[in-house]
Amino acid sequence: MRIAIRHSTRYRYDEPVRYSAQSLRLTPRAAASQEIVRWSVEAPGIDKAAAFVDGFGNQVHLITVTEPHQEITIAVDGEVETSDTAGVVQGVKEVAPRALFLRQTDLTRADDSIADLAADLGGEDTVQRLHDLMGRIRDRVEYRVGETHSETTAAEALARGAGVCQDHAHLFIAAARHLGVPARYVSGYLWATEGEPGEAQHAWAEAHIDDLGWVGFDISNGICPDPHYVRVACGLDYISAAPVRGTRRGGGSEALDVTVEVGEAQTQQ
């Protein structure tokens, strides 16, 4: 399956910004599940950006704008050929040690309620138990936009009983790490509707399972990633895998507009 992606992020400021720096984790890596047909990132200063691979293996571009400005637009345009690996991550060079993904973070710290959620999972093996965990989270935390924000913790989302894909991923990660299973956050894209484009910037989780390696779990949709998914970046939580993250001097208040279109590419091989 060939998936076409267009993703635009525009920041607008009330007052001139004197200086801004943005780290972009917007470039996917090739893997057994995805071949990058074409991919481009356009942004102010991208031709002079510092490009490097971070400690999680993500491709990062660091852009800086030193001239006064009141708007920044970052645009992605690409096509990816995907295939089915039953959710198992293959063909990716792992940079970070597996044990790192047992580390708690502020967003994924397990409290008593998360420990209770992860107790007595059904199934004869780790895969089955993690599928049970995925189902429990979907039952307890309804997918609902506007209930949480980027700094909402896993425990807070569970207490509210509502959240989005970021919250589902954080909650799964927190519970898996509590059980001693390495888990990480993944950002990417999902083609959710056959036949027509849809807004689909997405997040899910991956857990490391003995004899299988890293396996993806999309808690919001209750499945393991299939050819409708494009994997871009991973990290301990949202912060270390965020598509765009930065800092600025000046600018006053900020308005953010994000548009994402994901659909089938017109040309198939």
C-alpha cells in the first residue's frame, strides 16, 4: 500500500519573535513495514539545519530563525510504501538499550490506579496479557477530544476517563513498565479511512516482547499497527517523540494551526 502524507504546522505570534529554535522529528526511517518513496520537510532555515540522529534513533532537524518574524510554517510532503508485519518492528537499527524503556517519566509514572488496572491480566503469554491491557484501557478511557492536553499524565487521563491517542499510549506505557515490560511512545500517521483522505497524525505504543522484539499496540483503535500506519519517531513519552518542539524569545501569545492529510497515493507500483 502506498500512502501519501501532507502535514502543515503553522505558528503565528502577536508580536515579533526575536529568535526561535525548533527540533523537528518529522522524517520516518525505512523499516520492513515501510519504504520511503519520497519525503521532504520545508521550514525556515531547513537548508542550514543541523541534522542528527538522537538517542532514540530518530532523525532530527534543528532549525533556527534569527531574524524577527511573526509566523513559521513547517510543511511535510511524502509518500511511503507500507507492508504488513503484524505489528512487529523489523529492520530498524535500535540505538537505545532496551532497559531504558523501563524508566518512569512524569507523563508515564504509574500510581496505584494504574497498578490496579494492570493487575491480573488475562492470557497465557505476554502478548495476550498486553492485548488484555489494551482492551482495559479502551474500556476505562473513552476517546474524546478536548478533555486533556500535551502535559496530561497517564494517571490524570485514567482518573478523567477520557483522552486521546497520546493519553492511551502513555497509560499503556505506564502499565507495561509497572509490569516490567519495556515500552515506548511512537508518533506517526494513520490512514484511517479507505478511499478518502483523513486527518491522521497519530500516536501509539510499542512493547518489547521476548522472542518477538518490539511490537506495536494502537490502544485507541484496539489493534496492532498494519499497513495503514507510518511510523516516524519514538521515545520515552510524548516529549521525546514530539513532531515539533522548540523555544523562542518574544512573540507574545501564540496561535497554532495543524493540518494533516493522509490518503492513498495516486500512483501505485
